[in-house]
Amino acid sequence: MLINGLIRLALEIMFTPISDEVLLLTQLGIWASKNINPYMAWILAWIAIFIAFLWFYIVGRFFRQVPLIEKWMTKKWLQKAEKLLDRFGVCAIMLAFFIPGVRHPIHYMAGILKFPVNKYLLANLIASSLYTGIWTFIVYKFNQKIGIKLILFWLHQHVFIVLILLTILILGLIFYKVKKNKGK
């Protein structure tokens, strides 16, 4: 059961467009609701996140070998990006874990720009540890104070109300954006 969750989490992060936080929090919530030891949940989540982001780096390295991309890589601005990555790469990779929208591209770019593997592995190992550790702590504290089973039970009993509220929220945001754009 734990290994299935680990594999599912890694595959979901690698191959679905859903936010990493949503996927990680869902899996941690499942483990917390089943009273899995928080340290075990953290280690499993850490492994899954580490593997998933290593995958992005490897994909970037693969695409570096594609002839069209190799030709594209000779551009002056990409050489500047390589220099910046050499200088700030470890910090950038570590910080990217905590900035949605930048998290995946920085790992792809590290691979494409041939960031050294040993530096990448160190940055990924440390940052994925902190990232999963913080989320694991939050989920398990939430489970202690409120109880994830209670929330899941409530959502199951009131799924129609939740869907209506989400629909109203989404329609409200769409209406606001349309109204704002018409005003310009």
C-alpha cells in the first residue's frame, strides 16, 4: 500500500498537469488518515518527489541531444543562461521547489543546459527533503487538530454543496475577468 502510493505520487507529478502541492497533499492526507507514521510518510514523499524531479532533469538532458535543440542552444542568450545557472544553479534549483510555476521549468532547464549532475543531485536532495518535510508536518498537524477523516467524511456527505460552491467561485472569477477586460 505504501509503495503503491509512492509510485502513484511520482508518476502523477511527472505526467499530470495538476499542481504538485495538490498531489502531494492528497497523498499525505491519505497516509495521515490511515495513521501511517509521519516519518515514514515524509521519507516516502521525499523519495517520490526526488525521483519525479530527477525525471525532469533527465528529460532535459535528453532534449539537449536533439539536433534542432542543439542548433538552438548556440544562441547567445542561452550561453548567458548557462553561465547564470553555473553561478546560481544550486540556489535556483532549491528555491524553485517553493515557487509554483517555476518548479518544473528550472529542472528541465538544468538538464538542457547540462548543469553538473552532482550539484543537481545535491540541490534536489536537500530541497525535496525540506519541501516534503514542511508539507508532511503541516498535514499531520492538521490531522491532529481537526482530523482528515472528519473533513473527508464531510466532503463525501456534502459533495453537491462543495461542487456548487466551486462552480459559483469559478464563474465569479470568470465574470470578474471578463468585466475587467471589457473596462480596458
